[in-house]
Amino acid sequence: MYMTKIKQDKEQTGSDLFKFQLHAVCHDTQARRGTIHTRRGRVETPAFMPVGTQGTVKGMLPEQLKEIGAQIILGNTYHLYLRPGHERMARLGGLHKFMNWDRPILTDSGGFQVFSLGELRKIDEQGVRFQSHLDGSAHILTPELSIGIQESLGADIMMVFDECIPHPATHAYVAESTARSTRWAARCKEARTDSSAALFGIVQGGMEQDLRRQSVVDLLEIGFDGYALGGLSVGESAEVMYQVMDWSLPLLPAECPRYVMGVGTPENLVEAVARGADMFDCVMPTRNARNGVLFTSFGKVSIKQARFSEDEMPIDPDCNCYVCSNYSRAYLRHLYQSNEILASVLNTTHNLYYYLHLMQRIRDAIAAGRYRAFREEFYRNRIPAGDGHAFTGSV
Amino acid sequence: MYMTKIKQDKEQTGSDLFKFQLHAVCHDTQARRGTIHTRRGRVETPAFMPVGTQGTVKGMLPEQLKEIGAQIILGNTYHLYLRPGHERMARLGGLHKFMNWDRPILTDSGGFQVFSLGELRKIDEQGVRFQSHLDGSAHILTPELSIGIQESLGADIMMVFDECIPHPATHAYVAESTARSTRWAARCKEARTDSSAALFGIVQGGMEQDLRRQSVVDLLEIGFDGYALGGLSVGESAEVMYQVMDWSLPLLPAECPRYVMGVGTPENLVEAVARGADMFDCVMPTRNARNGVLFTSFGKVSIKQARFSEDEMPIDPDCNCYVCSNYSRAYLRHLYQSNEILASVLNTTHNLYYYLHLMQRIRDAIAAGRYRAFREEFYRNRIPAGDGHAFTGSV
């Protein structure tokens, strides 16, 4: 029933230039290999989207992002609305031109940031009143304004304006909020004026199975080009996160891309892909990089440790990135200790390469029909000691 | 007499793998076009050396430096001695390997930084006692240690340990300090163990003609691979700086490279070249970049000004650098206002390109026998209003 409905709606009101092709589905898991076609080119899925909050993926040139395999990036509506402002951005020719990025951009709706302002915001049916974190100025963000901003930015994939429900929350609050987010989703679709950009719905419903299901049903009724799971990575355990994916992802139409928002660790991505997710974004690789925390094939590690001060090995001897090919742990530690700009640049390059290369290996494994084996190997290589203790003399 | 002396000394104790070739000398000015040969390759002169204080030219990858034409960079002995430490650096294979830079490196002697510590240091005949700016630990830097550090770093051109005399200073103090720097210079030459690296003497003598002359005579007596003018850009006027160059540079042997240390603005470089200088270093392009101040063919400008917020033009319409080819003033202002890493990266790229491209144009002009005309054109293009007001609607 969902399928018929979504197809029908897509024909009527979906994006003209947006298409999702499914190439392979794993036999053992729900993992899917596909291609998203946008007006600015393709995205091979499963895909990770580096986060470019303020019109730049922090520390990276667009050419460097392309070199490590970024096919799409995420822009933050809230930040760009406040600075430089969406009307100014429109006058300057849109976000792509502004930041010199000609591949697809997905923009969030601004909802997540506005809700994370806490005390500074107030919700009603119309939208959210909030104060700018930059200058305290008063604003109201509505579904209509969110779409207006995203269209001004020139997003290739837009997201509906929703509430990212805090965790934990009562069933009653989750029900009320999710119903409101559904009404806002309908208003977003109504507000769209440019059919060449895609619009994705966002499944809410907190950690409640009945409300997640209801959210899916209601969004499919409205009909979107793709569907996201929102409200994850908000403090719940990994088990609960995977449970919510297990409840929700199978209900979504196979012919639309499925985006799990704000997730997550490399393990989270491997697990979410096994459950049928196609798209991800997370600040983890970029933010961790700036804090000296690096991702490797054997786990996460902090480069600031004194034991790296004369370590001539690359971060990860199994990694082929520019950083691992040219620099030692000793040098990266020195740059970090010296608070050098290049510390952020090199650490970000390595971490994003790790994430994007992981997605490449995931895509290859699904295409080769061996995702289950890939997942087992992935866990086998990791040293359980985990954070900050992954490097050993023998690696 | 100087010439004979220097040649004789060079044969006895100069670097084996260091050579300076003079290709052309301007008919109207003292400008010289040459090539320095080092054990790690050539440097075309007149040359500008980007400053890489802590084992990195702030915000730039080595490949990016090469792309904009950097042939040699400067490393800071004082900083690298304190962190990561020269013995550690030697164990890690030297500075080139550490920072992934295979072209020549010139290291300063540490003197300039130690003397700029002010209260934290004390001079005697042996050397300088000082406290680390990082942790307050006590150190003594001597001519012998300075050379030891520079050899541990693997410098291709080393500088003698000297006192950079504050300005203003009494004739008596300048005389005393310069004589001590000369004794230290002799000790530096004595301390050298690796004849494949070059060692440059540094002319001191403050703003006193007799003492500058004496310093030159004494250094030539000792004999070095090249000669620098130190103690400039310490607060004196441009006129005084040029006066010191006019007193000193003609006394130096034509067959050795002449390096004017810590200088300067684009105007300073054009003037120093006209007076026969071959090499320069300065933090101005890199430090200004991080503060949002950009060099252009029409003067210096601050990118933070509100009037650039919707300016779609590149920083300098006459510039062919990566930044001017791809980004607007509006974007660069946005990055700077947002305190983004990319602001430093792009601004540094542009400013260093400006300096290195200026040196290229200078070299071409000398080779073509038209340096005087070049110098006139250089001044003609500049808008006298200067700092922060150079951009106009019409450029």
C-alpha cells in the first residue's frame, strides 16, 4: 500500500531531476547498493556526507574533498540563515558558487540546531521562536521559511522542518511532537517552489515503536523523494538506536533513498547499512579530527599521547590516504601540541578519508555479495581496548 | 681585498655543495638575477622564503607551497629546539622528513627569538641564558649549540648565532654587541661539522655606518658561504633601512648571495632588490593572512570590512592564484567573520602567492634588463590610500 501511494505522489509532486537506482541488495542483510541522481550529479550509496556547517567543511578545500571521494556534502540551514544570510546568499548565486563546490549539497532544515538552543527557543504550531547564538537577535523559523532558506541556498536535497525530540521523553510528548512534525512536513511540501531539488521527509517518533510506525505511515501519505530517520544519536544506547532502525527502515519504500541523520561511529554506519540505510552525515570525523582523535582500522586513537612523540609510523599503516603516506604520528602529535592549523587540516583529511573509504569498501562488499563477511572482518580488526589505546607496538 | 680573502676562505672551509651563480645584473640599479645551488636543489634569486616556524608554514601543505612556487622555506631554530627538540628531530630523520618538504630549508640561528624574549634572557660572552616561553624552563643558547641544532635539523643553509640589536641603541652598545656577534660568528664557523650545508654570516652594526662597515670587514675576514643583513625591520623607518642597505650591500662580495633578514613589505623587497639583495624572509604575508589582511597589486586590504559582504569580485582581479580564481571577497569575508580554518588557508595561499609571484616578476624583469621600468610600474599601480582602503568599485 505504501509503495503504491508513494509512487503516485512522486509522479504528482516529486522532484523532476531526482532519481534513485537500486543496483544490489545483500542476501544476508538488508544492505543496499544504489545511485542517487540529482540535478548536480550522482551519489553512490551507501554514502557518507561530510558536514559543511558554515559554507565550508572545516579545514578542507573543495578539491581536497573531491580527492578523498566526497560526492555530496551537507550544509546547515540554521548557520547560513544567520550568517551570511540566505537572501544575501541568493544574491551571490547560491551556496555552491559561494563555496566553490559543484557537486550535490543536502541541507538540513535548521530544526536540529534551533532545538539544541534549549532555553533560547519556544515551539508553537507556527514554528520555533529562537534567539541567535551569535548576537541574541530574535527570529522565528517556520516550515515555510526553512524551505525558503534551503531553496535560496540552492540545495539539491532539502529536508523538512521537524523537531528533533530530546531523549528521554514521555510517550505523550513524543506523540504530540511527532504529530506536529508531520503537519510541518506537509507544510514544507506545500511551500516548495522548485521541483528540480528533492525534498526528504523525516521519520520521528522517539524511541517508541508505535509512534515511529505512525510517523512513517503519515509521511508516506504525504509523499517525499526520500525518507530520513531523525531523532537518533541523541544519547540513546547503540542497541536502542539499532532497534529504532529495525522498526522503521523496513517500512520505508525500497525505491527511495533512506537517510539516517546525525549517525555516527564507523560501527554505527556498518550496522545501519546492514539494516538498509543509504545515507549518513555526522560531525564525528571532522570534530574529532580537530580534537586530535583519529579513526583507524583498529579503532579510535588520540594523537596527543606522549608515546607518539618519536613514533615514525603513519597513523594507520593500513591506510592509503595522503596523510598516512607522508606523515608520522610524531609529526601529527607535534602539530597538535603546537596548536598548528595544519593539525586540523591533516587530521580532518585522514578522518574523512577513513569514513569515505569505509563507505567505498561497504559499497564494494555489497556489490560483490559479501557484506556479511565484510562486517565480520571489520569487527575482527578492531582492538577492543578502544579509544586512545588502539596503537600498539606491533601494528 | 675582500674578494680575494673570501675566495681563499671559501676554498678552505666553505660548503662543498653550495654554489651561487650570477646570471644578470641590472644596468640602472644593483638588482641581481642568480641561482643558489644547495645539496637539496636550486633556488632562483631574488627569492622570498616563506616562514615555517614550528615545522609547518602555517596553514599550508608542502604541495601547496610548491604549487605557488616556493623553492626554499625558513625554519626557526628556537621553536624547534624547544618543541619537538633537536635531538628528537635528529632521531626522526631531520626536519625535511618530519614535515615532508624535500626542497632547501634555511634555518635562523635562534638568536632573534631569544633576544625578543626581553626580560626572560641574559647575555654574556658564552651565549644567552633564557627561559622557554612554553614552560619557563631554563636554557642557554651558545653559538656552538645553535650550529648543533641547525645541523640536527638538517638545514641546507645555516645562519650564525648573533644578537639582533634593539632599536634605538647607543653607538657604544651597538659597537659592543656587534663585536661580540663577530666573535660568535667565528665560533659558529668553528663549530660546524657538516660541510655539505652552507653557513651564512650576519652583518650587524645597528643603524651606524662605521659599525656596519666594520662588521662586513670582520665577517669577510672569517669567510662565509653567504652574507646576511641582520638587525633590520626592528622599528626603524624605511628610509633608514634603505640607508643601511646602501651602506652595507655594496661592500659584500658579488659572488656570494646576500640575504636581508626579516624584510619586509612588497615595497621593501622591490627596494632591497634594487640595492643588490638576493634573499628575503618575513612573516608578513602569512601573519597578515591569518589576521584577514591581504596583499594586492593595488595595495594592502582588510577583508573584514562590511563593504565586502556582497562583493562578488576576487581579492585581486589581476591575480591568477587559486583563491582569486575560485572565491569572492564576500566568501573570504564570511570565512574570516566565522573564524573558519579555511579563512587562514585561503588568505595565506593568496598572500604567499602574491609574494612569490612578485619575486618571479622581479626575476623576469632583471633578466630582461628592465628592472627600473618594473619598479616604476609597481609603484604606479598602487593606490596611495593604502591599508584597508585599496579596493574600489572600479578595480
